[in-house]
Amino acid sequence: MNDFLEQMADIVEVDEDEMDAEQPFRDYEAWDSLAVLSTLALIEEDYDVVVSNEELRGVTTLKQLWDLVQSKQG
């Protein structure tokens, strides 16, 4: 999960030490439509998992998103 948090820190434009897996990712100032697309692309490219927009809307924290990715890698 640490690599995932590092990658997400880049997407939401914060230092890695500012990332909190339990914080709602929508709270980050840089969370916008480009961040959504970047997140979906990251998950597909690096983890070989497809997450839909609806599934992404169904989670609120990075921990929940990571758990979703892990469940799809099955």
C-alpha cells in the first residue's frame, strides 16, 4: 500500500508524508476530474485492475480504494 500512497500523493500534489489512508481523498485540494482520470489510469496500468467511476464514487478513503483494488486482483 505504501507504493500506492506515494503514487496518489503525486496525483493530488502533496508530499507523501501528508497522505493519510483514512482521510477522504476528495478533501485534497487537487482532487478534480484530472485526478480521477489519473487515479483510474494508475490502477489499471500498475495493478491491472479496472475500477469504474461508480465504484470510485462508492469509496471515500484511500484505504477503501486500495481494498477495492486488492479485492479485484483476487
